[in-house]
Amino acid sequence: MRGKDDSAKTGGSGKGTGRVRPGRQRHRAAWSGALFIAVTLFVTSCGDYTIRPANVHDDPSDSPTYEPSTTIGGHDAPSPTPSHPAFSLPPGYGTPSPRPSTVPSPGTDPDCRVDEILEPSCGVWWGASPWRGNVYPLEEASGRRMDIVYTWHGVDQHELPNERERHLAAEGRFIHANVEARRFTRKGHPAVDYSDIIEGRFDDSLRSQARGVAELGAPVFITFDHEADANRRYNKRGTPREFVQAWRHIVDLYRDNGADNAIFVWNVTGWPHNFDRLPGLWPGNDYVDWISWEAYNMTGCELQPRWDHVLSFEEALAPMYEWVQTEGERHGIDPDKPVMIGEAGTVPIPGDPDATAQWYAEIPETLTKYERVRAVQIWDDMTAPTCDFRVLKNEAAREGFVEASRHDYLNIPDEAREAILEALELVDKLKGIGDDPRQERD
């Protein structure tokens, strides 16, 4: 069990405290009232749903993620880095993607609910970091809307969300923005030292991001500098202690600038070789809402020449899950926090298309055994000719992805989503009334 000294070192709180954050306490009364009103309105009209207030790899640094050349994102890239054309809006942009009529109303639990940090009580959010930033082909193939779209920004960018992200949110998706310690306004997206963030050199752009998130109104997942435990990052942009200080600095700036709808997602690789690095990178329970890591199979990928085995989705997910559940509390990490698999995918498994399809198709049933996992994002991209994770470029991968997408467990009721959005609107209204006592109450 974690003692008081450990809590002080991490700046965190004990198990079960992750839902009540200092930045959210100021508006807790407004939240509670708004949630009650939203639930009352929703149950009156619909009657069914309520909402609750609140494996060993070769080289951990060789994650398959990369840095797109567009302004919407950026990963540390294994060489060679593919170049992508600028994102353009497809025909029919602005028309919400429908749920498939063949899929039963998701989540058979009549008490399905979503809390203020978007943790659902039934099922799992299904998201993607889509090829060339375009989520529509995935949705067309699966016949449903993706719940989350993973996007990429630098600490120097003022616009978050950008126009594309605002459109995606308006159509009913949640945005997960990874804010990198990099300058996205400069060619090559050069890295930024954590000390520069701590010393306030990017405060203007970060404040602008926070205000943009606040103005969006809908909940937004925010990650700072994903995979900080990877070899190419660990102790490269600063020490683990400086990473923690930079993380807290950003969270404080967001909260101080009204972004109470920001939900902070701490992301690491999930590579077993890196577990000893994680305690030093933990920002503390009060500064993290969700815990996140990756789940990959890279059999035959040229960037992993010694990877001659096949890892199932479960085998890729399980080691980090078990570490958090058994070791997390000892290091000040609340094991009850919801989990997001930030990136998941397999390359086409050589000579075995059925295994490729099965890799994706097994995701929903696997997730039912890991109750803290409440979101998964598919990595839909290519990092080298034999490292192609694009699910629509391989018929077997497409088949498995579509099958998974139609599973009840990956389809959270629209009603639960709409209730949380309505609650947020009511929070804003109540905050406005609180700010001006003369304002008329409806």
C-alpha cells in the first residue's frame, strides 16, 4: 500500500480520488445541478439512460507512430517518415455518419451512463488516429461514427481545436489532442526542452489552446508529449522530473483559463522493458484523468527486424494493465482510473490473413475481461512499406475492423453521449448566472 510519503512525492491522492480534481472543484456544485437537470430532462423524454456525475519487445523506442507533415499532428518518426498531403474536406462534409441500422442499440445495460471525465459505465469508446487525418473512410467501411479522433499539435500552436477538429466535434465525435513538446510552426517540428515549458516560454500559445478548448464546450481529451518513456524521448527533452513539472504546468494553465472540459490522458508505450521508468514520469492523480498505453503487433515490420513472433491484442495490452493493477498504487498511481489504449493495430500477419482479421475482431471480447479499459484508438497509418497498419488497405484487416466496430461493446448509446454534452451546456449557463447575480434565471 502507498504511504503518505509516496503520496507527497507524486503529488497524487489515494485510490478513488481521481474523479475529483482541484481544477474541477470550483464548479462542482454547478456540475451536480446541471447533471441532475440533464438526467431529468433526458429520462422524461427517453426513459432509459442516465448519467453518473461524477510482453517483451525488441526496442521500446521503435513505436510505429510517426509525425505527419500536416499541421494536425506529429509523432516521433521511425525512418523513413511518410509525407502526407494537406487534409481536405471530403464531399458531404458536415453530415453526421449514421450508426449502422443492423447493430442493436449499443450497450444493453439500461443504466448506461457517462461521467464528467467521459468514463462510460457500459462498453468502450471506439476511436482512431486515421490515415491522412481523414476519419470518413473508416466510418464508411464500418457503417458507424468513430467516437474519438486522435489529433496532433505542438506546444507552440495557438489554435486548438482547429477548424477541422471543431467540425469533427460538431458532428458528434470527441477530440483527443496530443500536444507535443515540439514546435509545429517550424519546419521539421523541432523538439522543445521541458525546461522551456516550465519557464513559461510557451504560455501564450498554451493559454490560447486552453481558451479554445473551453470555448468548444464539449469534453476534449488532452495528452502532453505521448510516450515519454520511449528511448527516443526518455531523458532527451529533459529529466523525468522536468516532464512531470511541464505536465503540471500545462494542466494548471488549462484549468486557470477555463478549460474545465479538458480531460487529461497520460500516455506511455506500455512496453514491459520500460516499466521501471514510469513512476518517475507520473504527474500525480490530481493531474491525470485517464491512463493510456499502446497495443501493437509488428510481425514482419522492417523497423522491427527481430520481431518474428505474433502478439495478440490481449498479449499486447495485458502486461501494462497488470502492472498498473498490481504495482500502480505502490507508486502513487490510482489503479481505478479509466484506461485508454491510445494506439492499437497490427501489420498484415505474414502468410496468415485469417490471423490478421482475428486480431481486430477479438478486440471487443478481449476488452470485456479488462474492465478499466474504456477507450481504444486504432492506429490507421503506415510507417514503412512492410509496416502498414492501415486497416482499409488490407482486406483481412478491414474485415476484422468492421466486425469489431459492429460489436455492442464498442457502441456506447448516443443517449449517454448526448446527456453529458447537455450537462456541459447547462454548466456553462449556471456558471454565467453565478458570475452575474442580476442575470435572469429561466
